[in-house]
Amino acid sequence: MPELPEVETVRRGLAKLVLGRTIAQVVFDWPKGFPNSQTDVNTFVIGAKIVSVQRRAKVLILDLDSGYSLIVHLKMTGQLVFTDSQSDDLRFGAGHPSDSLINNLPDTSTRVTITFRDESKLFFNDQRKFGWMKLLPTATLPDIPFFQKVGPEPLDASFTADRFVERFQRRQKTSIKAALLDQTVIAGIGNIYADESLWAARIHPNTRVVDVTNDQLNTLFSELRLVLNTAIKKGGSTNKNYVNAQGKKGSYMDFANVFRREGQPCLRCQSSIDKIRVAGRGTHICSNCQVLPT
DNA sequence: CACTTGACCTGTCCGC
DNA sequence: TGCGGACAGGTCAAGT
């Protein structure tokens, strides 16, 4: 569920909350989700300071002053949530309804607990255990296969409509939705924003890429950027598990046009939103606005 | 190489 | 109420 806007929201939160903090302790007991050894953690993490918080595609990168980085993929149900005595005050203080905050504490899904020298903590929670955290030398990050293959950032200022169109050249036979979800084509798009941007551009998700016109691709480019930027402003989408670095939900789902709106009226034409299956995923469309080419 | 499908997980929901 | 099965969806491995 965490896609580009959600991961970017977490990144911005962490940049405010953990940048400059020094790590005192790391508790982890989950080799599959954190494969590094206790020795490496002791040597390169304990006593190290977080010097930058970056994002590439849906991956978070916490650079340490030891020359190593913690990289984190939240996959579907991962959370990185920070807590200290101040955020406890925030949690229980007036004007902060508890229902907007679903988790910033350790629970049964907590996989890694990082404690800083000032006793504040960062929890990596992941109910479904698809996510992971890895410790790697910062200099080797560009060699990771995922970073080698992943496509351009859709919100980069240098990313143009022409470049967007060009990225689809080698995915002609597959559906436009499968191509949008392919991280080697464009970085950071997942199921929610694929459906939302295709609705906005009035393209049926099952349209083969070769049958999508250049005009449509240009529209898709601008609508996709609009959708992603709007979602970041709303703090991302909380479908179920997602929360930001302070444990709070995002509100973009309140503004979604098709995602999880099956049976409700299309906000453009009032037709009922349908849920179909495309590229193996639940897909939401307005069958009236989004029509397959004949 | 292009493309599709299944596996990885656990919690939830639906129908019997 | 209990229980089996479908579903949720990001990415990679294995398949066609």
C-alpha cells in the first residue's frame, strides 16, 4: 500500500524526527526482514548518527555517519513510526483525536526497535512481514539490483512528458496498468495511484500500451503528477495499515475518485464504479468514462 | 527478451 | 459460532 506519496510522507516525517539523532540500541530478531548480523549492527549502527533521510521509488534510505545506510521497504503493511515523550503528550493531548492515530507504539507486528541516545524510539512494524530493512555500505547502494533497474522518479523536475512516453516503448503488448505498475518503467506507482491516474486520463486499464495514443499518454503524465502531488499534500492514502512517521493516517482516500469506490457514482458521469481484475490486481474503473479502444 | 503467474505473509471478511 | 477460502498488493523468481 505505501506507494510514492506515502513513502515520501514518511521520509519527510523522519527527516524532521530522526535526523541528527544517535542510535543507542537496535533490537531485531527477524532474519528474513533484517538479515544483517548483530556484529554488523554493533559495529556500524550502534553509536552512529543519522545524517540524511532519502527516498528512491518506494524505498527509504537512512544514511549513517558510519558509512553505512539502513534501507527500508515497507511493502504493503510496513510502518516506520517514531515516539518520544513529546509525541506521547501529542497522542493524549487535547485537539488530537485518537482515531487519527492508529499506531506509534510497539505491538505484535514490531520487527525492529531502534532506540536513540535520548531514549526516543523508532519502530519498524510490519503485520504481513513482506517489508524489510537492510544494513549496507552507503557506497554500494547504487549496485543493488533494484536501484540498477528502477525507472525515473515521476516528480523529478527533469522528468518530462516526452521522457514519460519514451519509457513505455519497450512495454507495447502489455496493459497500460501493468506498465504503470512496472517499477522499471516509472518508479513509485502502485495500485491506488495507477487506478486514480488512469481514471483521470480516461484510459481503460486493460488498454494495450500500443493502443494508447500519444495524446492519452501526455494526459496520463500530467494527471499522474497531479494525483501524486495531491496525495503527498494529503499525507498519503490510508487504505488500512498505512501511517506516517508519527503514527497518523493519511487522508487522500477521502479524495479518491475510483479507488475502493466500487458501486458508488463516478464523480464525472454518475455511472456506477466497477471493480475488475487487471494485471492480477483489483482495479477500479468507470466503465462509461474509461472505454477500451475498438 | 517480453510477459504472466505464483510465492511470500497475516488479518479480515464472506458464505456455509 | 466456527471454518474454509478469497482477498488485500509490492516485488522477485520461475514459468510460458
